[in-house]
Amino acid sequence: MPSTIYDVTTWTIPASPSTTAYTDIGAIVNSIIADIKTNQPTQASKPGAVIYVPPGDYSLKTRIVIDISYLQIKGSGHGFTSSSIRYNAGDTSGWHEIWPGGSRIRVENTDGNAEAILISRSGDPRLSSIELLDFCLDGVSFTPNQNSYLNGKIGIRSTTATDSLRIRGLGIVYLERGIVITDADALHIQGNFICENGSCIELVGSGQASMVNDNMIGAGYVGFSVYAENHFGLIVSGNNIFPRGKSSVHLKNSTNNTISANRLHAFYPGMIQCEGACHNNLIGSNHFLRVPESFPAMTGFSNGLDDLFGLVQLNGSGNTVVGNHFSYDVPAANITPSGATPTIVLVKSGSNNYVATNHTAANVAVHTVVLDGSTVNTKVLDCGTTAEFQALTGATYGFRATP
Amino acid sequence: MPSTIYDVTTWTIPASPSTTAYTDIGAIVNSIIADIKTNQPTQASKPGAVIYVPPGDYSLKTRIVIDISYLQIKGSGHGFTSSSIRYNAGDTSGWHEIWPGGSRIRVENTDGNAEAILISRSGDPRLSSIELLDFCLDGVSFTPNQNSYLNGKIGIRSTTATDSLRIRGLGIVYLERGIVITDADALHIQGNFICENGSCIELVGSGQASMVNDNMIGAGYVGFSVYAENHFGLIVSGNNIFPRGKSSVHLKNSTNNTISANRLHAFYPGMIQCEGACHNNLIGSNHFLRVPESFPAMTGFSNGLDDLFGLVQLNGSGNTVVGNHFSYDVPAANITPSGATPTIVLVKSGSNNYVATNHTAANVAVHTVVLDGSTVNTKVLDCGTTAEFQALTGATYGFRATP
Amino acid sequence: MPSTIYDVTTWTIPASPSTTAYTDIGAIVNSIIADIKTNQPTQASKPGAVIYVPPGDYSLKTRIVIDISYLQIKGSGHGFTSSSIRYNAGDTSGWHEIWPGGSRIRVENTDGNAEAILISRSGDPRLSSIELLDFCLDGVSFTPNQNSYLNGKIGIRSTTATDSLRIRGLGIVYLERGIVITDADALHIQGNFICENGSCIELVGSGQASMVNDNMIGAGYVGFSVYAENHFGLIVSGNNIFPRGKSSVHLKNSTNNTISANRLHAFYPGMIQCEGACHNNLIGSNHFLRVPESFPAMTGFSNGLDDLFGLVQLNGSGNTVVGNHFSYDVPAANITPSGATPTIVLVKSGSNNYVATNHTAANVAVHTVVLDGSTVNTKVLDCGTTAEFQALTGATYGFRATP
């Protein structure tokens, strides 16, 4: 049987023997994928292969296109380091090292494509069980400046449906978009370091029964840390989501998902946003911390939302917000609109939402729960005093003040 | 020192040189285990070995018997794909591939045994730290039809006590029983895809201090997704448990376990069943979704329970059900018994159970909590209206309606 | 390019060709690290390397010093077994094996140092993305007796700040201190077996945005299972923390951390201790079990705290304790002070703490919540009867009894 184990450092492209993984790991991987196809011509047996990426500094000039199932690309090091700190540090000529490392793929496409890795195939079945493990995708730099989070680069993108895709142990840094997955089923994103990207994880199109657990995540001021649209049955649990994403978790038109046992830290309002028709989601046992921007280089930026938006904003019906802790510690002078009473949870629309036993510790007077006038039959229990609760005219609700 | 690194594709059985991993990976692994024993004769140093299974299509004709500690069997690909969809898809002649892949072991015993992998040893100490990682166990087909979930095959079974067993990153598909572990201590089942098996995870005999976290799990209509009996100190957290198991998590005679931060989705009542003497368990921060069967090929099946059984049914005392979300969306015509008011949480027996701040979003009128007449001193707080609460004659309780 | 893949069993130290990984794996690894530095002289490209430790029995005589970023040390087996059971078992001459295994490093320093692995570097930047994976650190024995948890040995210690350090899949056993990390940022400790050490995980100095998830942990009677000081944004979730640590999780002067969805089991009071100035932490959806010591060899020991200390003791303000289950099952004769009513949650100081919907199942009468006289504006909701609540003179609070 032909080997199913490949090493990018020892592979030679038959038609281009001078290309190496150091000069274009994308061309190397694509050539390996072609070889795998040649070796597995039969529909009845296509087990795929593993492509190993040893620790090293690799340039990717050509987009990798994964159009076979069961391909595993595995490195030996997530290699994350803070490029943001380094770029803002001034003279780094005396530093031990200045770049990310591990099995580091520098995303430097010269092929006109945005993606380092594209997952796409037409026909049936959906691509299954592709695995991306333990390497680093580094966008290297942003333009026009290193705090812009912009460079047009995408780390991993799928444009057709997948089943049981696994992304584990990666480091993803300084990309405009880290991971963009379309029409996911049973997607498993676990144990990654996905930080200092414009957006980190975007689950687009639609999706079901997926998992984003135990990751370190932190996006740019205009991007998503975790975004999902038209998703159903997603679990987001056990993550540590840092600033400074424009949100921590953003659901759009998504029903029956769960966001639990996460630690969420943000510099702006709108930490969890349920946009559009978001029904029957659970937001439970999470820790929220909202403070002002602390990094001098970034103090000029925000997500554009004001403090009336809510740390959590719900649109839709039947959602549950229970057992969360909210810390709000923003100097009065930084609150917008000026003089406003900040909102912790805003129920913006819908009926039958349930908000109970959430505790807020704040440095200023806040509204722990605000109900839009359009909302129907919200339950608000033990989330603060009567003075901390605000129901706009027209809202119907059951309210019990914390004694 | 003899090498402790083995590759199933390069090993030859001295007495059977024509056998390969492709013809019988079980015989190959057993021969390797014999070699490990020969090389580690001294009680004072038996560190074990790693057996690598590269991506490939392997047939297992002979049961693997693991009777040494510290054996790691590791593949490079969990290889799950939905065989259920494929078998029900009609003509698949045009499909890219039709089988699971990765490091795929086809469970095709010809030795009269049910198991692909048996873990068993008499004497002391218990087998420790066996690790099964990142490969695929594929039962290939069910009989008499592909929707029966029956074929008599078991993926991994232990029949003697183990300590610190680790099962991580596997794909397990189309087996009648995926994992059956007896008398587990500090068992760690994490990050697996265990779907489309009759039963997925069964922890039998007894057990303590074990963990089932971050898995994708979905059993057949008559099997268990996660089952534990006589267990103590089990944590089931962060899992995404799909249909169509006859339950999502089933505890029997088990005390002081915790089921938290999971996403549970089912087509039948009885999602979490605490059977027999189940005391002092926590069911917290989980998302439950109960809908009717959606796959046309499976609409004729069920687990046989009716809608009065409860999505959660507690038997035993001192249990805690707090901070969960329940979605119930079943057409009235599908509810059994006909015309019944479905039950969300049924406290069937016991005293001092505590059911609080659970929110139900339902498409029909439901009883959010029902107390059997035998139950004593249950607390039911903020789980719905008085009309949604039902205490049968004889029950004693404290109740507070959601305002 | 020089290889970045090293194997400890094939490396020779140029100046000491007789040293092997079996005689001193520390000297071997240090020599490899020196080679990595020689091969990566340029600040602009230091991707690091992977050092592989096959299954085997290795002695560490010389401390490993990691002073480069992106180094991955990876084994093939966590190798944990209970040495405590074995040492207390009497005659083990008939046992199959008697020691831990896997990729087992015996910590047997002869260099005068306490650590097996020291992570330390001066200058900028912080060491990043060091990864320690899937091997075993075994302290071999305690002195003066095998139940003392004392031997002066430390498994992994960092003394300078790190970023994105990953510790995953290790077995750590019979060390006085398992892991001691100074000034952590984005530390990721996941999926390890860290048991039967004096202390298991100590996060010292300061730290932020770190994660301790999905581990099996159990310390000695005078040590920490999980300890963090001056930490901010730590998540401790999904762990199974066994006895017999003097605490399960101990925070000191730490603010805005979260302890959720864990299973905690202890033989003493003081399971979660928030010491000093601990503000705005969340303790949610955890399962607590407090029983007496069950192992005859250990019944003489304790952590010295009495049953008035609280299973949870809070010092500080704005903390949230919500949705937890507490099992307390201690014979009356074992309770100290004799005749005392045990305390479940003690709010010892601070203002604006919030304790709600926690359920206690106890074999004796307990105080579910006790407020020190110094405490201000604590909220205690649905945590038991009026008789189970105790507010010492001077305390101010809102209280609602479970109906």
C-alpha cells in the first residue's frame, strides 16, 4: 500500500522540484493532496492521509485546497505569541525572537486568493472528518497599520458543507478572519489559541450540532470572536474569550443553542448579541467582565455601541439567561451616552424570555435588566432591585426584585 | 533498548507472515502486544508502548486483547462520516466516497467474538493508563437492515477494572455498542465522535471519578447515548448529545454525579433518566431540546416512552435540577398518550429534590414539574406557573410559581 | 534546513556520549535545546522544535531548563497509576507491574535542583507557546513515608512570565509540587491526570486569562489541588477534582475569575477558598461532595480546618455563588468542633456577595449559609430554611428562605 503519511519538508513536487515547504507550503500540500487522490482512486476506500508539518517557518504563497475527506494536517506547535504587543513595543532589536513559531505557516498568498486553507467540494457526500491540528497560521502583519486588524487574509475557510470537521490545538494570529466555516454539521473547534485576528470564528450560512469549547479567543475591535448564523444546536462552553472583539459571542437568527460556563471579557457593550430571530437559546453560568480598553495603542477604538445596548442583548423569544455573573467597571466619564445608566441585559424583542439569578457587581448605578416596550411576558427574577429594573411602556412581564 | 514504537503497517507476525494490518489488524496488534511483553519482562519497568495506526482501511478479524498497562493505540484520523445518511440515500454510485475513513478499523470479527478491542486482566493491579486515540472503529453495517442499529458488534469493552483509561479523539460508528467500560476509575472520555451506534457509552458494573466531556454523541433509538450504573463522582459536561438515543444521559443507582453544561437533543421523552436509587446528583445549566423525529427513514421508531415520562425523570433523593433550559416543540398530534399534557421534569420518587430556575419554552401547554404522590419535600421554584405545576395526591413540597 | 524533530532515545550529547535518555533525560533534553539554539540563531526565525519522548522508563538527574519559545516536549502516554494504593498495598511481589509508565520520567535530580522542568528566561519577550504533552512525571516516592506527600520535588516550574503555555495530557504523580507557574498569561492546562502530588497546580505571582479545564486532579492533605493568586480572568471548568487536597480550588487576592461545571470531592472543609481580597468571582454549577476520609492509611490526616470554616468560604466583595449542589455526609462524631453545626457557605467578609439557588443535601443539620458580622448587603436566596441560615450580629443582608 502507498504510504498515507506525508511530511511537507520531504515532499517534492514532480513538476516543480525547486519548490519547498519553506518557499510555498501551499503548493507542497496541494501536490500531496493530488498524490493522495492518485493513490486512492476507488470510491470504496478513501481513508485519506496525514500531512505532517514539523516545527519550522513556512511561507504559504498558494492557497491550500482541501477537496478530500479524512485529510489530517498536523503540526507540532500552535506557536502563538502576541504580535500586537510586539508591534506596539517600539525597539525590539534586543528581543530573543519577534515572530510566532511552532509549525508556523506565514499566510503570504501571491495567488490572488485570500485563504490559506480552502475547504470545498461539490457533489456528494459532504466533506467529512477533515482535521487541522496543532500548527500556526500567522497573517504576519496588518495594513495600513499594525492595529487595524485588516489584511484581507483568511486562515481557514469552507465554502461547502462539512461533517465532523475537527480544528484543535491551532494558533491563529494576525489574520483578518481566522476561521470561516459554511454549513457546519458536528463541527468540533476545541483547544485552540485564536487571538489578535480581525474576526476569530465565523460560522456562516447555516449549521447544526457543533461545538466551540475550551478555546482561547480574542478578536479585533470590529470583528467577531465567535459568530454563528442560522445555527441550531451549537454549544459554546468552557472558553476564555478575551477582548477586544466587537462582541464575545454573536448569534444571528439562531435557535436552540447554548452558551455556558464561559469566561467573557470585553472593552465594549454587546458582549453576547442575539440578533434577528434568536429563540430558545441558553446563556447560563457565564462570567462577564466589562471594563474600558486598557491598552494605550487601542484606546481610540470601539465597536460603536453605547452603554444602553446591553452587555447581553436578546432579540427573539423563549431565551434563558440564568446564573451568570456580570462585572461592570467603567469610569462614569467613559460611559456613553454621557450620563446614561448602563444596561446589563436588554430584552429588545420577543416573548417568554427568562432572566433569573444573574448577579451584577458594578462601580456605577446600572439597569440590570431593561425590557423594550415591544416585549411580552418576560420573567425577571432576582436580578437586582426595583430601581435597577426598567420596563419600557408597553412591556409585559413578571418581575421579582432581589430582596 | 528495544523500540517502544510500533506501526501496524510494518509489523509482521513471526508465525503468520502473510497476515497484514489490512487483512487482520487485530492479529497484528495482538502480536505487537506479545512483543511488548517479551521486551518488558521485569515487574519493575513496564512502561508500555505506542502502536501507531496510519490512515488506512484495516479489517479487524481477530479481537484485540489489551492486558498490559500503558498501551497507547493512536491513529491519525477519527474518520467519522454519517453512514446512516449514506445508507438511506438511494443511489450513491456517483459519490466521492461512501465509507468512513481516517485510521479506519472495520470491525469484521471472524473469531466468534463481539469486541474489536477487549481490555481485561486478572490479578493486581488494575490495568492503568491505556490510551485509545484518534482512530476510527467502524461497524460497517447493521442487520437485518441499516436502520436497525443491530449487528452484535462492540467497539471497546473492558471486563475488569481500570484506572486512568483515556479515550480521546476517536470516531465510533455503526456498532451495536460503542464503548462498554466495567468498573472505571478516573476514566477520561473526551473529544470523541461517537454517533450512529446502537449504544454509545456504557459505564457498567460500578465506577468513580470519571469524565465524559466535550464529545459528540448520538445513539440509536433503543440504545444509550451515555449510561452509567453504580457510578459516583462522574462528570458529564460540555457534550453535544444528538438524537436518537432512547435517552441522552441515563444514570442507574448512581449518586453524587454531575451533568452540566451539555447540549441535549432528543426525539423522545426520557432525555435524562435517573433510575433506581439515584441520589444527590446535579443536573445544571444544560440545554434540552425535544422535537419529533425528523429523518423520514426513522419516523417509525421510538423509545417506547410517552410524554408523561418527563424529559427528566428523577428517582431518588437530594438531587438538584437548576438553571436548565427546556425547549419542547412537538405537534399536538404526536403527543402520547393522546391529549396528554407533556411532562418536562417528573420527580418520581424520593425526598429533598430541588428543581429551580429552569425555563421551559413549549409549543403546547405542558407540566413543567410533576411530583409523584410518593415524593417528599421537593422544592419547586420559579419553574413556571401554578397551572404548569402538578403535585399528585400525597406529595409534600414547597412551590413558588414564576411571577 | 536542520531537522526540528528530536527523539530523546537517539540523541547523543557530543561531550558526554555515554549519557542516554535512560540515564539522564534531563541532560539529553538540555543538549537538544542547545542544538536548537545553534540551528536557529536568527531573531527573525526561531520556530522551535519538538522533542519526542517514546514510551520508556527515563531517569532525570539534571533539571531541564527551557529558555526558548515554541518548544514542544511530547510523549506517548500519561502513564498515571496510583502509587498511593500500591505503597499501601502490602506485598506487591505478585503484581503485574508496580510503577507508573507511558513516557515516564522519573524525577531523580542529582544536580541539587528541585525541578524536573524549569521554564525561565530573562529579557523580552516572555517565553511563548511552550507545550508539554502526553508524558509522565513521576516523583517515585515520598519521604519520610509514602503517605507524607513530601520529597522536595517539583514537576514543572516557571519563574518568569509566559504567554500561551500549553500543558495537556500529562500524568503527574508523587511529586511534592506538580505544576508551579509564575505570572501566567493565556496558560492552557487541559486534559491532564495530576494526582497524588503534595500540591497539583499552583499559579503564583500573578496571572490572567488562563484556563484549567477537563483535568483529573487530586492533591495531598496539606497541598493545593488548584491554587491561583493575584489572578484575573482564570477559568476553572469541567474538572474532576478528587480528594485529598487541603482545598479543591483556592483563590487568593484574585478577582473576576470563574469556577464552573466542576465536580469537587473532598475529605475536609474549605473546598473552595477565596482568601484575602477576592472580588467578583463566579462559583456556578459545581457539584460539591464532602465526606470523611475513606482510605484507612490516611484517616489520621486533615487540613486542620473545622466544619465552621465552610465548604465554600468567601472573602471579598461582589462574588456570585449560584446553582451549585452540595452533598455533606459526615458522621456527627467526626464533626469539629464537637457538636457544631457545619457550615456550607461562609461569607466571611465583604459586601454585595450573592448566594442563590444552591441546594444542600446533608446527613445532619447544617447552616447552608453563614454571614460574618462584618459582611454587608449579602443576598441569600433559596438556599435553605430560615433555620439553616445564620447571620451574625452586624451583618446586613437580603434573605429569602426556600419555601
